[in-house]
Amino acid sequence: MTIDTATDVAALEPLGHAEAMDLQTVELERAIRLLRSLDPEDWARPTDCPDWDVRRMWLHVLGACEGAASMRENVHQMRVARRRRKERGLSLEAGLSSTQVDERVHLEPAELVDRLAAIAPRAVAARRRLPRPVRAVKLAVDAPVVEKWSLGYLTDVIYLRDLWMHRVDTVRATGGDLELTAGHDGRIVADVVAEWCRRHGEPCTLELTGPAGGTYTSAGGGTAPFALDAVEFCRLLAGRGEATGLLATVVPF
């Protein structure tokens, strides 16, 4: 694709609820397939997430899915997370993630994967059933940005990006090839691009390479195009690397 045929981000449709759930289903299937392919020593490899090796990172994902599938578990996790925020001075997100990991730290990799495979369809189904008025409820967040999100943005967009980025983290930590397709990963990246452009508000042209890439323009385009790999672009926005200029604009994952 050339700049002349670039996609104007203003024309990109935001992720709909049904589409987001379909993408989460595929993302979880890819993640489980990846996890089942890991060697025993891969689970202890450090990741780009501070203090998390591969196993601990996926204990967090498992906890998030189990919280999605069970209202009782969700309430429990949030209660402990709020207590940790108060007692330890953590963000709510950090309190929640640490709760998810600590309460599952006894699981061996095989148990972790089996539990994730069992709960994944139930987690997506529960999120899919959330009615529109509930998805519209506003929540205050304190990391990685301080603002208010709708519950729908959290369940549809953030949980999808979190899953996707942790699959990227896993491949970077363990080696091998990252499974990428234009229809799945390219759609996730395009949604990230659109939000990035909304957040910085500047004219720009973005050329992303790789199977998940594409060329995008915003607010008429910029004079000096940004050109980089699509996955690396998302990593930079998620705080995994040194970013400057517009690339330092935080997009939540």
C-alpha cells in the first residue's frame, strides 16, 4: 500500500461488541496453542512485564478470564485489589494483577493451560452477554492513564489488547514465530492506530510493516511518515521500549 492509497483513520469503524468477542475467541485459541507448544524451561523465562516470567504473566491472564466468567470471583478480585491499592500504594490495575497472580501461583504450567482452555469460552460468553446499559457504565482507572472508561471499552478493547500483547510478550521471551494474519491481528492493530491518532490529535502518516500492518493517515497526513513494524509500534505505545515524539503517546493495553 502506498501513501496515496492509505487508510484515513477517521474512516475506520471502531470495534463493535460482537466483533470484539469474536476476536477474543480467536486470540485465546492462538494463545492456548502457543502455550501448549512451549518447552518446560520457557515458562521461567523473563518477559517485558517487570517481575513476571512467562508463567506469572499467564497466571494473570487466567485470573482475568476466571474473573470474567464468575461474578463472585470478579467481586473477590476487586475487593482484594482495592485493599492492596490502599495498603501498598499500588494502582488498582497493579493490585488486581498481583491478586490474580498470587492466588494462582501454585499452578504448574500444564494445570495453568488446562484451566485457561476450560475457562476461555466461558469468559468470552460472559462478556458477550453483557447488555448495552451495563457496558455503558463508567469506571475510574488510575493506570496506565488516569481517566474514565466505559465497562464496554474495558471488556471489549482492553482485554483483547492485553491478551494480544501477552502473546507477543511470550514469543519475544521464548523465541519462535508469532502467528499473525491481516484479518485478525491487522484489525487489532488498526484499532490501536485509530485510538493513537485520536489521543495525539496531530496530522500524521503511519506506515506499518508486517502481516498486521498497513498505511494510515490522520488529519490530512504529516510531512515525515512514521515507518516501523506493526507489532513494534504497538509495543512502543504499550510502554515496551523507548518511544519519542508522537510514539510516546500512551495507548492502553
